[in-house]
Amino acid sequence: MDFELSKEQEMTRRMVRAFAENKIKPRTLDIDKKAQFPKDLFDEMGALGLLGLPFPEKYGGSDGDTLTYAIAVEEIGRVCGSTGLSYAAAVSLGASPIYYFGTEEQKQQFLTPLAKGETLGAFGLTEPNAGSDAGGTQTTAKLEGNDYIINGEKCFITNANYASILTVTAVTGKDARGKNMISALLVPADTPGVTIRNAYDKMGVRGSDTGEIFLDNVRVPKENLLGDPEKGFKQFLYTLDGGRISIAALGLGIAQASLERALAYAKERKQFGHPLSTFQAIQFKLADMAMEIELARNMVYKAAWLKDQKKPFTKESAFAKLFATETAFRAANQAIQIHGGNGYMREYEVERYLRDAKLLEIGEGTSEVQRLVIARQLGC
Amino acid sequence: MNIFVLMKRTFDTEEKIVVENSRVSDDGVEFIINPYDEFAIEEAIKLKEEHGGEVTVVTVGEEEAEKELRTALAMGADKAYLINNEDVENYDQSSTSEILAAFFKDKEVDIILGGNVSNDNGTGQVGPRLAEKLAIPYVTTIVGLEISDRKATIERDVEGDQETVEVELPVLVTAQQGLNEPRYPSLPGIMKAKKKPLEVLELDDLDLDEDEVEGLTETVDVFLPPEKQAGRILEGEVEEQVAELVKLLRTEAKVI
Ligand SMILES: Cc1cc2nc3c(=O)[nH]c(=O)nc-3n(C[C@H](O)[C@H](O)[C@H](O)COP(=O)(O)OP(=O)(O)OC[C@H]3O[C@@H](n4cnc5c(N)ncnc54)[C@H](O)[C@@H]3O)c2cc1C
């Protein structure tokens, strides 16, 4: 067993950390407070090859693996949850399904500009009446001649207002047993009939763009169907399995930041004549945080490694997502506690960690859904 | 253009210095490219982008320096050499420049760029010593560089003022803060770095013996600066305070 990271993975961590510290960090308070999506930072991340990290060079990618990508998400998340979420969603949800299931033409046309960071992509699965129950999708795509006509509504879609290409799921027909067949379709955001709205005032990840998408008789050529029309449901489950690794990595980053802040503060702040870090009650909190973070890190990296080895990783990515995001929430909560009243104030940042971490227990499958996935993998 | 960069692996600027058994301990320390050398690497890559040619990065050090060399390759350098100095017992800046001079003996050079100083020992000797040995001109603490028709126009920082120097190639220059803003290695750069040539040389390969490059200095002791003592606040009228201060400077601090 070898826990050593490769030179490329270490170099990536260093580079992304330097970028996050120097370019993102000075702006995190504003990004959160003003709910400003940092478009220019995404342009810079694109130029550095971060948006194409896990894709091959021939599609404009950087030829990295899933583990390297997880490390990049972790490092961005350590500094800014909003930027981290939009980054993870752009790669894992916006671009990855096209890479996994697209035809050569679709990859050339749609994946390449995403991987080069020239534009962003978004993935629209969730609907007002289909959240955890993705099978309940109501959006429809009917084949008319050589085109699909799409009608429906998507909600809570990350990066929607900045995306030029949307992957949306829709019911395309019924299978032999009479069950709805759900497929994914590639919809350029400027197609007539597409309306995207920025409709939310969020608790956390406030600088990550979240939009509503309305599809009103949207016509796309039938070549825009993504992957096998019979296996659409399986495909987006696979996409979500991969996405979970990135959300887990984001949780890891926020948890790590919580620990670093709490530890530094505990050593600095004196009460009863001694630094907080000399009180056993505080030490135990810090010890638990550090332990849970390392356990989460091992699980996240293992899930990424399994994916890179082309081994099954459904259960492990659910473990990773569930444990790392709940670790992030607990760590942020304890970081606030260790900061006392200061922790409740925005400028100390730990309250933002908690608000950002909360989203991670909901998006890309709630904690309950992760437990359902794990139980199913156990054979329940 | 044949562009060479001298690079040193040094302690991360954030690290705390710990002295153990009269040595600076490197236990658990993070290493980086010496920040001044990073300016040199950036400038070298910019020269290549403008004039074409090849950037070669050279380091004298331990095996672990491969990591920093790979980072330079990821930034855009083309090839790298690691000259292993682990066998040299008493090692100092004269050793480094002796070894580098042997390395450069058979190289076609247009320009060599290095850092002004390293952030650990901070002597600033390696560049000038090497240039002397190679019998080429050198310009230190540069903050601007233009090259045309084999002539370099260089701005250098002289204790806060600027001096402009013109010099023929080949030349050795050392970089000062302000020369440029080093780029981040890009992801494709990082992935490609592993395929770029990185050669490890032993002193033997340069026809050098360990004792030929023994250092010229002797380290007598290594210690940290004394901890800052608590200050003292004088009291009373201003005149009394001044009188007291002068007295203390004479009798206690013994500086006047
Ligand atoms: C900021 C943000 C960004 C998002 N980005 C995207 C995106 O890019 N693309 C996208 O498609 N979606 C996105 N989402 C949507 C997100 O994936 C859903 O909100 C999530 O899957 C939960 O669905 P829901 O909100 O409908 O909750 P519901 O499904 O209504 O769940 C409500 C509660 O009931 C629980 N529950 C539901 N079913 C069960 C069950 N069978 N057993 C036990 N408990 C159950 C849930 O766990 C949860 O606690 C985003 C959401 C947010 C808030």
C-alpha cells in the first residue's frame, strides 16, 4: 500500500494552494457578502488548465486523474466554498457527462471549450417536483422529425446563469415495461425557448451561481442526445457518483480550514491567564476535528483512486461524500464554538464555513440519499 | 538562445528555524524554489517566448531537489540538471561555483540567470563567482532586462536607486524582487513536466573530485539570535529621562 502522492499531485496542490491564497482569498468575504460570482477567477482558472483537469489533452484538458482533481477542489474549498462549489460543478457536472457519454463530435464541439475554460457548463437534473427522487423527472423531450422538443423546468442549477451549454435530463419515452425512460440532452444556453433566472438568496455558497431554467418548446437536433437513450438514468447516476467525490473533497477543504483557523485562534486567545489550547475541553475538540479530517481525507482519496483504477466506486464515493461533508459541518460548528463570540462574526470567516458546509449535506444527493445508496450497495 | 538558470532548493519562507546540535534542522520542513531563483526562471521563460531557444535549469544539491526542478519544468523550462553534492563534506558557496564552472565548461551559453541571493544563506556569491570563473561579465540585482542584437540592456537596483547597464552577451545576471511576477505552473505544464529530460550528474561526470570542491570557509558555530529582551520605559520629566538615557547608553549598553 502506498499513501505517497505523485510529484504531479504534490505540484498541483502547491500550485492550487498558491493560487487560492493569492488570488481567491483576498476576495472571499466579498464573494460571500455580495453574492458575487467571481467570473474573472474562473477565466484565470481556465487559463491554468484547472477546468479541464481530469480530461485528455485532445479535448483541451490537462490529462490529470481524479485524485489530482480532488486535491484541486480541496485546496480551493479550503479558501472559498463558493468558488469551490462552482468549480466542482463545472468539472464534475458541466463537463464530465459529455466526456463519459458523448460521441466524438459532441466531445469536440461541447467538451473542448469547457475543458479549456472558455465557457462553463451546467447540469440540470433537479426539478421542483424531482429532487432526491430523480426518477420523478417531469421535463419531457419529444422526437419530432430530426429534433427533440423539450418542455419543463429545472431548479437549483449551479452555474446556470454563466453556462453556455446545459445538460438537462428529460423523459424521452417509455421502456418495454412501461417505465419512463430518462435521457440527458445537450442544450446550448442561447437556444430559443431557454430562459435562465437567478432567483435565489442563499444561506451559504452565496457566490456560487445558482439558477432556474425554463424550457419552453426548446428545439435541439437529435444528435444532441447524450449517450445511450435506454441508459440515461444509469448514466446520470454514474455522473453523480463521480460528482460526489468532488463535493466530498470540497467538504474536506472546508473542514481543513475550520481546523486551521480554530487551532490558530486557540493558541492565540487567552482566558483565565492561559491560551484556550491549554484547556482540555478545547484540545479534545481539536483532536476530534483533526482525526475526522484525516479519516475523511483517506476516504475521499480512496474513492478517487478507485475511480482512476476503473474499479467500482459507488459505495466508496457515497461514504466519502457523507462522511467528509458531515465532518465539514461538525468541524465548522466547533470552529465557531472555539472562537466564541468572534466566531459568530463574519470577519472571522468560520461562520461562513458552517453556512457553506451545510449545502454539501444537501447538494448532489442529501446525506439521507447517501445512506440509501450505501444500504442498496449492501444489498438491502 | 541558450538560456540557463541556476536554481536552489531552499526552506519555505514561512518555516521557523530550529537549531539542533549546531545545525539548522530540516525535520519536517517544507522546501521551495528559492524565491529569487523563481524570478530568474520566469525571466528565462519570457526570454525564450520572445527570442526562441531553450531554457535549461541547473541545481547543485540533494536528490530531493528533483521536485523543485520539476516545478521549473512545469513552469516552462525545457530541461534540467541535478548535480549531486551529497558527498562533499565541507560545502560552501565556493564549492557550488566550482561545480557549476565545471558543468558550464562544455556548454554554449548566451545568458545565465540566477537569483540575487538565496533566502537561506543569503551570501549572493554563487552568481558572481561563477561568472568570474567563466570569464564572462555579470550584472547583479537586476529588475529589468531587454535583449536585442546580442546586447542586453539591464536595469539594476542599487540600494533603491536604478542604474541602466548595457552589456554584450554572454552574460550572467542575478534577479532582484521586482523583475517580474513568476507564473503559476499550469496543469498541462505540470503533467508534461514528467516527460521532460531531467539528468542527474555525479561529480565524477564533471571530472571533479570531492576534495577539489571542498569549501573554503569553516563553520565554527551555529546559533539563533538572542531573544529580544523586554524593553524599559523611563519615567519622569523629559530632561530627566534624557539624562537617564544618556547615562544608561554609557554605563549599561556601553555604546557611547
Ligand atoms: C446551492 C445548490 C446547488 C445545487 N446545484 C444543483 C445542480 O447543479 N444540478 C442539479 O441538478 N441540482 C442541484 N441542486 C439540487 C440538489 O441536488 C437537491 O436540492 C437535492 O438533491 C435534494 O433535493 P430536494 O431539494 O428536492 O429535496 P427533497 O428531495 O425534497 O428532500 C427533502 C428531505 O427529505 C429527505 N428525503 C427525500 N427522500 C427521502 C427518502 N426516500 N428517504 C429518506 N429521506 C428522504 C431528503 O434527504 C431531505 O432531507 C442544488 C441545490 C442547491 C441548494
